[in-house]
Amino acid sequence: MYICDNKDCGLWLHEECVIKAALTETWEKVKHEISNNEVKATSKKQKEPYEGKLSGKIRDGVTEFQVEVTDLRHGDQKGTNTTVPASCLKCHAKLLR
């Protein structure tokens, strides 16, 4: 569990919820890179559109928590990592160490 450091918020966050938010944010940025057929197939088969295409885990950064997103798609992107700041789902403040 993580807690938002914003004194006006203080929301407790499950790790899987923070990761899901980062994967959704990343998916919105990269989904244009796949074909329409793949998008349609994804939306019919899976709960989340990024399932099987992106995975994530929380990493301990120097001053903040980060979500390391790994691209699982085929091709040049496969295996590439992107780091997304872990943030509060309510107030969007970065989750600090």
C-alpha cells in the first residue's frame, strides 16, 4: 500500500491500482502504433486494452516511486522499458519515497 503525500489528500493506494493507472496512461500514448484490427481484437478478448501488450512494476526511484512499463508487443518495441511517475489516483500528486 502507498499513501499520497499531499496533506490535503492522504489517499491510500493499492499497488495494483497505481500500476493499472500507469499502464492505462502509457497505453493511451502508444495505442496509435498498432493496427485497427489489433485494437478491435484486443477490446473483445481482454478486460484491459493493454493486457498482453504492456506490463508494469513499481520501482523505488531516488525521490519518488515510479512504474517501470515494459512493452510486450512484437517488433522493435518488444522489451523496451518506459518509466512513468507513480501518482495519486485522486489528486495526481507524485508518490514520494
